[in-house]
Amino acid sequence: MTGFEELAKQTALYPKEAPLAVKTNQHSLLIGLPKEVALQENRIALTPEAVAILVRNGHNVIVEQGAGEKAKFPDNEYSEAGAQIAQSPKEVYQAANLILKVEPLVEAEFKYVQSESTVISALNLPAHDRSYFEKINNKRLTSFGYEYIEDQSGGLPVIRSMSEIAGSTVMLVAGEYLSNADNGRGIILGGITGVPPTKVVMLGAGTVTEYAVRTALGMGADVKVFDKHLYKLQRLKYAVGQHIYTSIIDSDTLAEAIQRADLVIGAMRAEDGLSPIVVTEEMVGRMKPGSVIIDVSIDQGGNFESSRMTTHKEPTYKHLGVIHYCVPNIAARVAYTASMALSNIFLPFLLATGTNGGIEQMMYANRWFMKGVYTHKGTLTNAYIARKFNMRFKDLDLLLAARF
């Protein structure tokens, strides 16, 4: 070492490494992103870019090793964004008091999650029984079902975003299974000169159908849309901007359309708990052999009496000669896009939560955010779930009012 270097060190002139300064405040969040363990769930709730913004705003983020790899977000991107990389799920659950994930907690994760933590994830109600909610209550968790979280306008941002992706993706899936490659009818999705177009029936006039209709019309398919509500059909025609066949669900009209269809897509969401079953086994039995059913609403029970939940590994089964595709997490097929969409929704929520002083204050100040809560510190707060499983229920408004 030269004399100058020695002098510099003694006089504090020698450059030293130091972490980048970030904001800190008493309401900093400690957010955990565990690796998804549900079968073929590839999404992650926050991208590295979102993590970087949270860290710069004084929050701490712990990411399990490999949590973002299936969505093409490697660990080094999270560490460079300021996240701590944990080697095991236990580290994440033990360190964080706000768990953000895509799929609901599974049995193995209950032993790790801290009591009185907050968990934000999908609920997927039809996949659970009473014991699931008893485990949540025993851990005194505050649980949010992201399918029920509203925005300031009363919309369901996560459902809207994932439905846009599902609607755009579902027609690509349909094209695969109508082809000979997957033992379908061997027909092209759409239409070409001199050949009758593919007949597509869609159930529900929501966001999934809106995006699926645009794709189907662009490919030249013959599309018919059915719903129980006239205003939804009117809104759909306005959103698509083209003339399409629409009808209120009527047993005779619907049965005839399904019998002639090459492809039927079920996208009628639940209004209170479970999605409605509008297509019976008898109606399915009259469909053309090799035709395709895609039940987008299977995560809430499904729209077809013949539906049963499948996975990306084994996505289809044939029943009454008809190919059924009933994968609940269609958006996981395009995990990078879906993760970016989820992150765009959750990041503002988390920043606002920090600004408001934490989860409790966020719920108290924003009724639209409160709509996503189904358990609060070991108490069931969702009336429908309480009735369904004959469990005790307390109104969240009263709980929060008493707390504050």
C-alpha cells in the first residue's frame, strides 16, 4: 500500500462500498413471495421491476429461490432489485408477515405460515372444504381472495386481467384440439374460401368472451354468444364493435346451437359462490363426435354438467365423444405475461397499503379493498362461505369498527 493510500484511509477519503439509500418508515411491509407448489402453476405475483419499486419505497421483499424461474424471472433479477433470496419456503413464511402468492395455501404451507399473517392469493372456492377454512382460522390469518378484490370503480381488476389473457389464449387452445394433432375433428378454427366456417358457441358475455370473440371473428369463425342478462350482451356488442349473434339463454335455442357447434366455451362467472351449470349431459351427448368443450369457469364449478377439473399436464378427457378441456389456470400457459399483469395490479395496492399504515388501515380506509377479505385474524367474514360450510361468521365492518 502506498503512503497516499494509507493517508486516504486514515482521513476517511478512501471510497467505501455502501448499500443504495432507500426510504424507510414505520409502516414498511415485509412481503414474502414463496415458490408456487400447485401443479403446473408457473406465475409469480410480483416482477423484479415491481420489487425494485417497493424496495425503493422502504419495503422489504423476500423471494424463495426459483420462485420466478417458470415465468422467466431468474433469482439474480430479484436480488439486483433489492430482494432477499430465501433458500426454502420455511424462510419466507417465517420471515414475512404479508404473503403474496397466486394459488391458495396448500397443506405443506400451513405448517410454515406464521400466526396472524396476511395472505393474498386466489381462493378457488370449489376446490376447498370446511377443513381448509378451519386451518386458516386456527392460524388466525387475515386472508384475501384476489378474485374478490375490487378497485375504486367497483371492478374486479385481477379477474378482468386474467380473463383478458384467458380469452386471448382460449382460441389458441381450441385450435389445437380441433386439429388432427390431438385427435380432434380435423378442422381449422375459422373459415376459408368455399368451406363453411367453424361454429363457435360462447356462454357468458364477460371479458373472456369479449377477447375470445375478437380472435374468433378475426379468424372467420361463426360465433354465437349466450348469456342470462340482456345488458351484458348489449355491452359485449358495443365492446366488440361488430355485429354478432347474441341470445338470452333459452333451453331450446341453446340446445340447438350446441348440437351444431364445433366448439363451445363456458365463461359464465359465479354471481355468488359457484358458476351456473347451463349445459346438461344430455346436451353434450348430442354434440358432434370430436367437437371441443373448454370450461373456463371450472375454477368456480364450471358451466357444463360433464366438466371435471383437469391440469396442464393432463388437460383433456373425452366424454360422450366430446373433448373436454377444463384447466382452471389457463393464464399459467403464458406465465410471463400473466405475471406482469398481476404485478401491475398488486404493486399499487401494496404501495397504497404502506402509505395508509398497513393492511388493517388499508381495509378500514378503502371499502373496495375490503371486499377481498374472507377471514380476519381467525374469524370468517364471508357470509356465503359461512352458509356453505355451516361456520360462524362475523361482519368485517363491525370487526374493524371495534378495532379502530
